[in-house]
Amino acid sequence: MLVCKVERDGKPLALRVYMSSRNNLTEIYGEHYYPFELPIVGFTDRASDYADVVLVDWYEGETLQRVLEQRGEDTEYMRRLSRRFEEYALWQLDQEWAHGDIKPDNIIVNGDEIHFIDYDSLYKPSFTHDDCEEIGSPGFQHPMRSRKTFSKAIDDYPLALIITVLNAISYDHSFANRLNSSDHFLISPLDAIRGEDEVLDQMERLFIECGDARHYRIAHLLRSPRLALSRLRDYIAMGVREAKDVNNLQPTMYEGLWGYKEEDQWIIPPLYNAAFEVENGRCRVELNGRRFLLNAKGEVVNE
């Protein structure tokens, strides 16, 4: 498949040229798909065949992979980009369809703008396992990904993986320096679910040291033997609200994890292994064996 930048009516577009037949291009791209559109000319200067093409929006910018290589040491930008990607991930998870091949080379970044490209592996509710023609890029997919597991959940793992790496780089830019020498996107999905990935171990420890329970939980999902990461959306969406009166907060458990509620509203979301009674306006919590004090905004504070 070949991709070219073209222009129509003054608007830049991406022309995707398919040299072999695909079954689902009409369902995926709709009116943007043109079958038998582009003549293929041989040595006789006569068309010997016709290629299918897809005409979609062209997005200016760089791939996420290149952005990380170029700006991985820019801590403030990486934090902003991480937040923006999580917003985009939430939007993607709320769609009825799945992209199917989320990876840094299929993500275009222009400043704070993010766009996914290449929807050839798309999943729609109307599709069956027989409609699966591609299974994404192995380095970014859950090892259980196959034609048989073709479902809405196929985006869960790559989204969790990219969120984890982006936030780890925002804390420690040395991770960005390792990208060129890594055979994977720093974390090997197969090693991760086996519990044998040293980089994932390092990132989890980093999140714990920083008291970042939310990203620790997202990173830990990368160890799941299941394709669908059922709590991913919850973890991405969890935010802290400032309490009216921190002394009224009550430690509360939800699905095995602890946080704090004020009346019936979560103030500090349930992300911790333990949460204790509020003392002197501080919430004492435990994250994987390490204890922290949190203020009314959920921020880690000193004694």
C-alpha cells in the first residue's frame, strides 16, 4: 500500500493506493473509497490494471515516534502531550468502533493536536471475525490479539501502552533516549504479561515513587492476560476534586481499591491499596507498600 500527499480544490489530502484487493474498504471508508480508480501503466504505456484508492484528510505534523525522539527531553511539553493523548484516548474508547492499529507511526502530532491515521484494521460492530484482514502491529498489541479476538477491545492495550510510556518519559526523559535502541516501544507486550519486562518494572516503580497512583494502575494493566482491559477507561477518566472540608472525607473502598468520598462524591478516586482516616487535614494512603500523605487536592505532600 502506497500513501501520497495530493491536492484537490486547494485542499491537501492523503491518497492511499492499494495494490491488492481488500474486502472492507467500502465499510471502513465509505464515500472516500474509489475502487478501480488508478490505472497502473506498464512498459507499453497502456493500463494493465487498476488500483483501488482511498482519499482522506491529510494531517500536517510529525509521527508520535519522531516527536518523542525530538522532544522527549522537553518535560513540560511531554506532560502536556500526555494529557492531550489521554483526552484523545477517552474519545476513542467511547466510540462504537475501534481503530485496530494504534501505534506511534499511526499518530500524527502537530503541537498539541493529535490525529490517528490508517484505519485499515478498523473494527465495527457489524463486522465478524471473518472481516478481520489485519491484526495490527505485534509490538503494540496484546499477545491474545487474533482474528478470533477481533472486537471493540482491540484498542485497549495499545492505548494503555502509549499512555504509560508517555507519562514515564514526562517524569524521566532517559526513557526517550532508549527508544532508538529498543526493539519494542520500550515495553514488550509478551514479556509484560509474563511478568518479565524490566522496563515496565522500572516505570511502575517510577510512578510509585512519584505517588502517581493513576498511571501506576494503567501501567499495571499491561500485565493483564486478557485482551479487554476493563478498568482502563475508568483509570484514564479518574480525576481529583477539591474537598469542601478535607476533614469530612471518608476512606471508601471500590472494587478492591481505596479512595476518599465526601458525602456520595469521590474526591480522591479509588486507586490505593489502603486509605486511612484523615488526620490534621491530610489523607494517608498506601500504594503498593509505600505510604503517602495527600492534601485536599489529592497531591502528595510532606509530613
